Amino acid sequence: MIMMDRKRYVHRFYRLGWSACLSVMALALSLGLVASPATTFAQGNTGRAISVGDVVTGSLSAENFAQVYTLAASAGDTITIDVTTEVAELALVVVVTNAQGSVIVQDLDRATPTTASIADIEVPVSGTYYIWVMRGSGAEGNASGDFTLQLSGIQQVGGQTVTLGSGGIVVELGWNAAVDLNLEVRDPVGGTAHRFRPGTPSGGVLDADINANCDAAIATNPTETIAWPAGTVPAGSYEIITYYSNVCSTGGPQLFTLNTTVNGETAQTLTGTLNPGQEYLARLELDTNGEWTLVNGGVNAGLDLAAYAAEIGTADPIAVGSTVSGIVTNRVPVQAYSFNGSAGTSITVDMRAQSGSLDPFLILLGPDNTPLDSNDDASSDSADARISRNLVVEGTYTVLAARYGLGIGGTEGEFTLTLTAAEPAEDAGTITPEATATVEGGLPSGAVEVKLEWATNADMQLLVRDPNGDSVYDDIPVVQSGGILEMDGNVGCLEPTTSPVSYIYWPPNRLLPGVYEIEVWYQNTCDDTTPVNFGLSVNVQGQSVINTSQPASPDSRYVITFTVAPDGTVVAGPGGFFSMANASTLNYQTALASATPLAYGQTVSGSITDQRRFVLYSFEGQQGDIVTIGMNATGGTLDTAVYLISPEGIQVAYNDDATPGENRNSVIAKATLASSGTYYIIATHYGLSFGGTQGTYTLTLVQD
């Protein structure tokens, strides 16, 4: 991370308070700029969001003689306002007010009618400010015209300190069970203290990692503390994370308490509940004057973007090939940018932290505002974020530049965001074998080559699902990312041979980063009962990634994955046979104690990843209850699957597709419970332990 003391900054939307309207109205009346209150501003007037570094245009007319812009700023920031017009009759004036309506600074000089400027405004306190651009004659007159407003300036981020004389900062985590919880605190300048890094350069120190050894775990008041000594410490936002790391054979939900104190003052406390594997976020906000507060966050689970509808709806345009700067703060945890994308274009979005403690997080929304992808860490050794994605449809896409935890997180700082794209070749979707180099057997070569061979008349279906979630197979031989089914051996048993080959490839210019899922399905013997051993090979950019031979029986399904990193590195994933009718291959039995409790009528959010292939839920059911369980994908490529397990440990129902061939969401509809007790729901994906689809979902439990 590159630390920078002063950078341009960006803020987003706030609603203008009526008190500010009244203040500016009074000022305008006193100066003769308006004739009467009835001709001034309507109550609830909303200012347009403006960011430092922005250049925006507006219009004034007989009906609308003022435009209002909003800016969120911090104490110590410096901004400059420059407004210009080509219409001298407008005689522009500019006024800046705070959230309470008090005038901070103004340029009321109408002697320079085409310009109005205020240079080097020093922001006195952190808060929301309003910039008013008005016609010099106020409500009187008919002068109309356009103007341009440029906002420039600098902000100090992560460089402020406070001296604590009576005591330092103490953050204490306590619980009451023999399980392993862990505490982490991230300071405002990017330092972090946790069990693997117990100290920060700013002075924060973890006292001990309690219950790390589950064999010696204690249940009587286990406590972990991270503290900064008295003296000079960073001012700003301290993110506090509580992890439920290990059940230590005890398991179950765990209640915890966070006690914080600053400068020896009265402690502030919050409590929460975690299930195994979950994280709970909070933050401590410390001002430069020593005032502080503990802010409750919540469990960091799933993507809930409903709170950011305004940001999404007013996203700033970004051009492909450009870099923009912005800032993420506790008041503005998400910045939105939009761009026009073409089908088949491969885009990459990079978000890099530039100051403060910011832990970048990226979200990509499709033209319908559905989450397509998200990323926290670009790699195992980088906290910056990156999304690489092939666009399937043409339209306006939205990038959300945020932070870990979004609204409940606590890291802040400036960032740069870069959008790049690689346009597809004009004929990329219609490449023919005659126009392409060939591999052995006359097959076209490509960036990705998947080949299936066997030696019987059987019909073995080859399917490859690309990182966009689109599948290439006999029913869909070409997909938008460039995947092509070139050969389909013994399809439909129409003209079977004993030397069949199936082959799917992506042309040389169509390598899409992400996870590829391969499925081999023994569909039909074609009246040939000879045992089948198939050979499956995968080459990526000429590199052999998978080369395996497997025995197969009728209706068996074999799944394996490989992942192409943005830098072209390729890694094969686990592979094996599975049955969607049997969830036992997930080995979920040992994790039942960590299931998240649900109640009838409840909807929860979650995610399936390569590291977390299933999530367990539990509910108390009575004999005769009729229940419906719905699992809907909300982001990524997730192909859902859901299972219901009885109190006796018996799988009683499951569903892969709500409507095969049409709806990939999953639903167990109107299942009657045969006994009373604790039932379990398994939320997972197609392929179970070997599947490659990932993403977010919602799960709903309803009693019919």
C-alpha cells in the first residue's frame, strides 16, 4: 500500500436540509437577490452530489435561478470552487453553507458576471456542505444560460493523530464457551493486530490468542485484548472484527461481548452472536479532539445492495481505459461508476488503495443491476481488489468501489480505479476450423482445448461451463465467451463408432479468466455394454492442465474444474463422480453442530465459494408440518442445489433446478415432516464437492 498524505477525494449524495434553504434565502433577501420567499426554493430541495475533481454543468433560468450541490468533507480539507458562464447577464454568485444552514463563505461580487470563484476554503469541521450557484438578480429577471462548475482540492486521509494522556485505547473481546473466537483491530493508517500479526506500527498489541489450542480451550471467561498505550495514536476509524474460528468440539452459536475504552473513560459495550465461520464487524471512531464512540456493525454475510440504490442510480460515468480517484469513508462506504459494455468484451477492473486503512472491495453489476461478480483480494498477497469478466450482453454496467464489509466495515481511505477492456475480434464468434490452426486429429487449436475420448459405442456427453456460467454442450454448441463444440462423439446414438471424440475449445484470442467446470455424463449405452474408460485432457495456452482416465457406468457424472488467473496461471481443481440425489459426498455430518438456526418465515443470505461449498441451516420442525424451502442465486455464476435432512440424519428431499431447463434456482416444495425435532438444510451448488459455480444466494424457509 502506498501511503499519501494529500490527495484528491470523492464524495457522494446527501439530501439538502430545509434549514440551509432558509439561511441562504435570508442571505439572498438581505442582499436583494430575491424578491420574496414565495419565489425562492421549494421545501425538500435535493442537491446534486459533486466530488472533488469533478467538472459539472448546470442551467439557470427564469423558473430556476439557483442550483445546489452537496459535498461531504472532513476537518482540515481544502477545496476550491470555480464557476464560469458565457452568459454575462447571469452575473453568477456562489454561496457555501454547512448542514445547519450557516454561511461558510461566499462570492457575491457581480462585477465579474461570467465568473464566480472561491479559492482554498479550509473546512472547519467534518460534515455535509452545500454549494449554491445562483443568478445574481435572484428570482427577478429572465436571464437564462448554462454554467460550468469545477471543484478541486485536497484532503488529509490517515494522517491525523490525537494524544491520549490518561490512558490509551483498549478493545476487549469476551465470551463464555470453550470455543475459539479471535479478535482483530485495524487502525486508521493501515496497521492491523490479530493472532498472526500481534502488533501494529502504531502501537497496538494483542495480549494473547485464547483457545487457539482447542485441546486446552477454557470456558470460564476467555478474553482477548488489543490495546494502544497512552500517548499519540492515529485518529480516525478503527475496524474491529470478531471471528468464530473453531468450534473446538463444543459448537453452536456463541454470544460475545466487546468492551472498548479510550483515555480511561467509561467503557462502551456491544454484544452479538456468531455461528461458526462467521465474522462480526464493528468500529471505534476516534476524533482528533479525543471524542470517541463504538459503532455497532453486524455479521458480514452476503451482499445486500438495497441501501445503495441511490448511488447505483446516480453512478458516475467512467470511460474504458481510464483511471479515476475516489475515497471510501464511514459516511460514504460505496462509490458507483457506470460504463457501456459490448457483448463479448473482456473487461478488468482494478481498485487500489492509496491511503488510510482502506481494504478495497469491488462489485460488478449487470445492465439489470444484478450482481455479476465481486472481489475482496486480488491475490493471496494483495488486499487490493480486481474483477476480470467477459460481458455477455450489451448494456450499461455498474462498478461499485467499496470496502470489506461495505456499510458495516470500518476501513477508510482513497483509491484509484482503473477500467480496461479487450475487444473481441470481429469474427471471434464465428471462427471455423478452416480458419484456425489445428491440433492432432485435425481439430482446431485454441486458448482452451477440452478433449474427451473413449472406445465404445456409448453416448458420453461433454459439457464445459465457462466463468460466466454459460455451458457449451450438444444443445448449446456456441456461447458468447467464444466456446465452441467442435465434435460430439456418438451423440444421440445416431451413428455410433468405437472411436468417438468430443471436443470443446475457445479460439486463441478468447481466453477468459475464471473458473471452468467440466462434466462428463454417461448418457446412453447405445446397446453397447462394454465397460467404458474415458480419457479427458485439458490444455490451456498449450499447457497440459488435466489429463485423467476414469471408469464410468451408465448415468454416472464426473465433474472437475480448472481456474485461469488474470495473469494466465492455470490451476486444476478437485474432480470426481457425484450424484445430485445424494448429498453425503459433501461430508456435512461432522458440521451439523455449526448449522445456522432458522425460523419459519425467515430469509437469509449467504455465499458458495471454492473454500465453502455448502452452508448448513437448522430449524425446529413438528411432525405434520408442511414446509417449502427456496434457494435463489443472487450473484456470480451460482447453480444452486438444496437438501433437507431429518432429525434422524436421513435425506428426505432435495432439488437442483426448480424448473429443469428454465430455472436454475432450487425449491423443495410442500415437504411434510415425518417426525418432530431438528431438521437441517444444506445449501450448495451443482456438482457438490466438485462443482465450480460460485456466488451469493438467498434462502427462505416457509411453513405452508
